[in-house]
Amino acid sequence: MRNGADGGGQPPLVQSVDRALAMLSVLADRGSAGATDLGAELGVHKSTASRLLATLEAHGLVEQLGERGTYRLGFGLVRLAGASAAQLDLSRLGREVCERLAAELDETVNLAVLDGDSAVNISQVHGSASVGVLNWVGRRTPLHATSSGKVLLAYGPAAARAAMSATALERYTPSTITDVAVLDEVLARVREQGWAATEGELELGLNAVAAPVCAPDGRLVAALSVSAPSYRLPRDRFADIAERLCAVATETGRQLG
């Protein structure tokens, strides 16, 4: 019996998860096995092993061979592994892209992903002109008050926009958009022009421009942004910065394929 398979006094739900994971590990080692053998390996009754296998099979994590009652790992694990690899690719590529753009534009570059009702920066690189800039990696930022957040809202799932419309939009500065109707108009413009910008909407004197990073199938995966003090990134520079951002974001998305 594998260590920890008996649950060690864990709550029933946690114990079941622990056993299911141990079962996947046994199948990974053996290649295939039946409920009786798996139950013996985990120290549980065959009926318990059968219930766990049925649940794992329903989620595609195991599958029965031609000989009924014998199981092996399922292709659902391949899907999960692929998603994990995609995230690792995004993190690796994101760092490279941010470093390249920060050196080229001499400003702070961020890569952010959608996480519920917030944007979370997963990579940040400062240009040499950046002084005293906060480290935003891992921090949650509001979707309606950041350029990355606007991109994630405009190109992300409709559910995210619906949730945003159903909540009060917090004001961070006098320039923050707090009217849902106005935000909807801004998001429509973002989709039309292909990029988003903010002017002192999260922090006074801080401007930013962002572009969507989409996978080859068109699915949004992240937002790439450049931020700087308003005197170095005034409104009349937005379009030029956006053009470069969009080109690099498109290139990054292709590499994720």
C-alpha cells in the first residue's frame, strides 16, 4: 500500500482526492490495472476503487481497455498537460518579449492575464528610464482602470464583461471610468482599433497602452502593455506605441501555437 493512501485521518473529501491521485500514480507506474489490484495497492475495498475509477473515467483522466475492468491513464491528462505547457510557454515567451520591448522603448513593459475580476501581471521588465516603478508581478489590478484590463475585458469572455457591468466600478483617480455605459463604449473602441490605453486612471500621472496576445485559434491569452509617466507617454504617442505593441503581441501569439 502506498504511503498516505489511507488518508491519515483526513476529511472524507480530501481523503477521496488523495486516493484518486494515488490511483493515477499507480497507473502511471504500471501502465494498466484493474479495480481489485488498485484497491489492494491503495488499501481500500474494491468497491471504493471502482467508484474512484468511475469518477476519473467521467472526467477523461482514465479509460478502460478492451478488456473491461482494466484501466489506463486517459487523454484528459494530455489536455491538462498541454494547458500547463502553454502556461509555461507564455511565461517564458512573455519574459523574453518584455525584455526586448523594454530595451527598445526604454519604458516598463508588462504581460498580464485575466484572473476572475482582475488582471494579474505575470512578467514585468523596466526600461532604463524607469525610476522608482512598483513591482506589479503577481499583483491584482482592476480591469476597468488599466490598459491591460481593458484589453482583457474587450477580448476576453463575455462573462467577464457581464460581471463587470453588474458591479460598482471603483474610482482610483478623477480620471477613472466609473460609468458602465461609458466603459462599454470604450471597450467597443478597443475592439475596433485593436488596442487600449489609460490616462492617469489607476495612478495620477501614469499612462499606459496595451495590446491583446491571442493564440493561433483567436483565443485571448494575455495583454501586453507599456506604461510610463504621462510626460514621457502622452496621448499623441499612444498610436505609435500601440502599433509596435500589436506587432509584437501578434508575433508572441503565433509562437504560442
